[in-house]
Amino acid sequence: MKKQQLIWLVFIVLAVVSGIFAFDFYSQNKWINFGLFTIIAIACIILAQLSALSFIQKTEKILLTIQKKDFSLFPKTEENILLDNAVKLYYQSKEEHLSYSSYKLLYEEILNQLEIGLMILSEKNNEWEVFYVNPVFLEILQIPKYNSWELYESKTPNFYKIIEQANYENSQEFFDISINENVKQSFSLRTKKVQNVKNRFCIISLESVQKIIEQKEKHAWNNLMKVISHELLNTLTPVNSLIQNLEYIANQDVVEKEDQQEMKESLTIISSKSKQLLNFVDDYRQVAELPKPVFKTISLTQIVKSALNFLKPEFEKNNITIINSLENQTISADQKMIERCLINLYLNAIYAVEDNAEKIIKTEIKILNNRTVLSVEDNGIGVSNEIKDKIFLPFFTTRISGSGIGLTLSKSIIEAHKGYLNYRPLEKGSLFEIWFLE
């Protein structure tokens, strides 16, 4: 038995014994003895209560510090089992709190080092509040840190409106921010809903569209160098071998008929490879030396109809159903270049649906976030995950007779118009979207 429990038990026993003696003396009318033992019994009861109260206060103090996460105490191991368990619980909670704080600091430091703006909202009692925001996010919006989400409605109303319209669900929008009086910069604004058993969060990211483009351009350039190196090596390696063989034959005093025939075959192969290399250079020049667009106010609907009419024989030949949903929109663009881009997209769609029983190509013009968006959708084979990041790479193709510059050229044309050409996989087929930003 533990010391404190023994003391408490002793006081209780003394109180009971003293009470028995007091009652006995009372029955014998021995008032002095009765009064003395009564006082002893009451004193023992009070001491027992004080001992128990001391134990309760110690336990309550430890539990209160755990509840308030105040781990500044250093309680010692107690002999009382219940109190000792409370002390062990205290140190266990303290260790978990320190680990949680360490991980929290680590995660926040990682998030603070991100080059994209990040904000996390948490929902409590059907109200949203700011759970976390990194410095880049505040720098982009050019505002101080606010813990109240409602303050963002007055400070950045356009940003707040986009999040509200998305209903804090998964979404992606483009968002313009004024850098100064004359310059605006576009940002990709994404929201992601995360929910566990107890809490619901909304993760908001802001990333500069220019940085995204620069990263993709760098990646595309590296891939382009690989493709060009591969193409040149494939062409020049056999040519070099053939030239060495011709030099050997030419250095002979007498050239036999068999050698003459071999020379003719070698020259034919060299000529073929040279033409192949010239075609490759010409394809590259189409992309690299893209002419500047001549901007005019034109009807986007008419351009779509013109491209469809140009390819009408191909659509009929392949029994392709054409579906159009075209709002009458005008844009400032180069008509021939945009039509060329559309023809490339339609040719890709024709190839994608060629093995389908039911072949459908759908074109849509709509307005999203004050932007004109033209989309070309097909119900074809789609693009596999393995190659979806390569489809805009120059000279990349999955077709035997393809040049591999159609999508690259289309993307370059749209970027020359200060727009974006995006690919989105569908459950059945593919979707290419052209965003005209100006």
C-alpha cells in the first residue's frame, strides 16, 4: 500500500476509533473524555479530507496543464497509482506536443520556401477562417496577413469572389493582378477540397502563368535538343559510313562493275537521307521562323466554319459527325494563322477517331472568366499518360507518316497571339482548349 493511501487510512481508522470512544464516554456521562475524543475524531476526519484534497488538487493541476497545453511543470513520480498515471500522461502529452510543434515548424518552413502562393482555409461552425498562408501568397496579393477570411472580401474582392463561386470545391481559374497602374500579370488560381472525419479544408494556390510557361519552355527545349540530336544521328551516321565506303572504292586503281553498282546504291541512299534531313530542317524552320501575326478584328465563328469547310471531304470520307456550339465572338487575331491552327487540331481529331464505330468531333466557343475559349473535342483513343507531356514537343509523333510539328506549330501560333493552347484528357477522347487572353 502506498504511503499517502496508508496515511489517509490511518486518519480514517483513528476517526472511527475516536468516535467509538467518544460515544462510549457520552453514554457514561464522562463529558471531558467525550469532548476530547470528539475533537480527535473531527481532527482525523479533517486531516483525511485534507490529504484527499491535496491528492485531488495535484491531479487536477496536472490534468489542467495537459488540457491547456502548458508544459512548463516538472512533476515528480508519485506513489499514488492514480496520481502517478496522471504524471505519466502529462509527460506523454508533453512529448507528443513537442513532436507536433517540431513537425508543424518543419512543415511551415517547407511551405514558406515554396515559389507558389499558398493559403489554407479551415471550416468551423459553417464559417471559414485562415488556417495558414505563406509569404509568397501575401506578396502576390500585395496585402498584410489577415487571420479573418472575411477581411479578404474587402481587401481583394475579385479573389474572394472566385473562391466563393467555386464553393470551396476543386477548381482552376485564371486571375489577373495589377502589378502597377499599367501592367497586369495572370495567375493560375487552383482550389482543392480536403476533408477528414472532423475538419474540412480548402487549399488555394496562386502560381504565375509566366513562370509556368518558362518552366515548360525550358523542359521543352531540353526535349527538343534530344529529338534533334536523335534525328541528326540517325541520318548522318549511315551517311558517314557510306561516304567512307565510297572513299575506299574511289582510291582503288580499278573500279569493278560490282563496286560501281555499290557506289550507285550508296549515292542513292545518301541522296535520300539528304532529302530527309532537308525536310527535317524545313519542318523545324516552320516552327522556329513563325511569322508575326497580322492582327485584325475577325469573327472566330467564321474561322471555325472555314476550317471545317476546308476539311469537309475528309469528314465525309471518314463518316465523322460534326457537332458545333458556337457563340458569335469576335477576336483580334491573324485569320490565316488561327485557321491553320484549327486545321491541325481537326487533323489530329480525325486520326484519333479513325478506329471508332461512331466518330464525333465537337467544336465549342464560349466565354469563361471574361476570356474567349475555343475547344475541339473528339471521342477517339485519347492520349496515354506516358506521352501526354510530349505531345507539344517538336517532331514527336505516334503516326508513321506524321511530321510531329502540327501541335507544336499550333501552340506557337496561339502563344504568338498571347493565348494558351491546353490539352485535357477525357474519359472517352481528348479536348484541346484555346484561350484567347486579349
